[in-house]
Amino acid sequence: MASVIKEGSDRTICNQDKQQGPLLYDSSGGVLRYAVCDSSGNVIVTPSGTVDVDVVGNTIGIATAAKQLPDDHNVAVSNRPAYWDDEIAIPCTVTEDIFHYAVHEKIAFETAHHADVTNGATISISFKTPAAGTHIHVLPSYWSELEAIFKIREAPTMATDGTLHKANSKNRLASIPVTAVEDNSTASWVAGNCTIDATVSSAGTVINGGGEGWQIGIGKKNGGAEDAVHEFVLAPATVYCFEFLNGTTSANEMSIELLWFEVPHL
């Protein structure tokens, strides 16, 4: 730390654009030293340690307002969501399994429904997605003993005769989150669960299999998705019904499983 003892002269030192400034006491060395000034009389200082600086000119892209990020600087953002959906520039190299990451970030959920289904009948899981602000990324899978057709219906009208069905967080560490999708088994849409086996009173639009759904032939097969290429990103504030139809004239063991993650959308 330096303190002013007395003023020095104006004689030039070193070169023509640097001048001798005031006489200062150098506490680190215990000696008197003349400060070096520029041609305008400003003291030239070489700081060390932590220095607070008031910046008048902004020529290096620094932040100029509270919570504004500097330009081209690596910074840690303190108020971002736990997870957000980044844009992917193609070509790119993906080094992380996004569903694995979603489980650890507490935004992954699952549910399933299984039944011995009579000929020509269906089982289903339905829910309404939350309003804008959270995107639902769903990966459906399904299994049947015999022939069956799996359809994803977008914006159908669902009767309220279904049964509330639990959706579980895949991260069981406290505090355990609750899904944002909504069920209508109580005659109104309420967040936190799904609905099973509600009657479809208006079909909506089938959005998989070119509008025809996905079909499973005879034999035990998993007709669902083993990887994220089968993922659907669902529209906000929209009803979806995942419907599995027994395509035989016999009873058929059938199962639906839904995995999804709920992404805060900025």
C-alpha cells in the first residue's frame, strides 16, 4: 500500500510520454519512490492481488448492468434453471445420454399400465401437458402377446371415466419431485398423475405410424423405443392418449410403459 508524502517535480523520466509523479511510500519495501505518470498526469500503477476498479470506458465487452453477462467470457450463471434445453448445432458429437442426465437432474418420470385385454378392446394412458414453460419429452414403449396396434392420439377429448394412475419420479433422493402432467379422473385436470383407460369421446389426431399407429405381429415383441430416435416432444397444454388396441379375436396380454422428462423452457 502506498501513501503520498510530498509532491515531486515535473521533470521527465524514462521517456517523453512518462513523467515523475508524487513521492510515495512503498510499504512493501519501506522506501520512498516516485510514482510514474503519463503525459496527462495520471499515475501508472501495476496492481497485484485483488483490485476493485471503476470502469468508465467499455472497450473489452464487460458487463455494464446488474446480472448482465460479459461478452465472450466464461462465467458461472447463478440463476439458471437446474436444466434447460440447449440448441444442438449439426454436425455435433453427443457425449452424454440425455435420459440418464435427466434422471440425475430430477426431471425424469415414468409410469406403466398392464392388462389381459379382451378381443377388440384397448388399454390406455392419458394426460394433459402443462402450459408453456415446461416441455414434455416422452419415450413410449409397449409389449403384447399377440397382434396389437399402438397409437398416440394428440388433442383427443377424454371422458372422465378413467382411473387416476401414479407417475413416479425416477430420482428417489429427497426431495422427490412431482410430475407436472395432469389427469382428469376427478372431472378436472389436476397436475401430479396420469389417467388410465378413460374413454376417448373424440379421436384427435394419431401422430405416430403415419397416422395409422405402430403394429405388432404375432409373438411376444417389444414394439416400443429402445433409443431416443423414437422420442416425441409434446405440445404444451394439450391432451395426449397413448392407446393400445388388441387386434385379435382372443384375450391378449398387453403393456404400455412411458418414460418422459420435463424440461424448463426459457
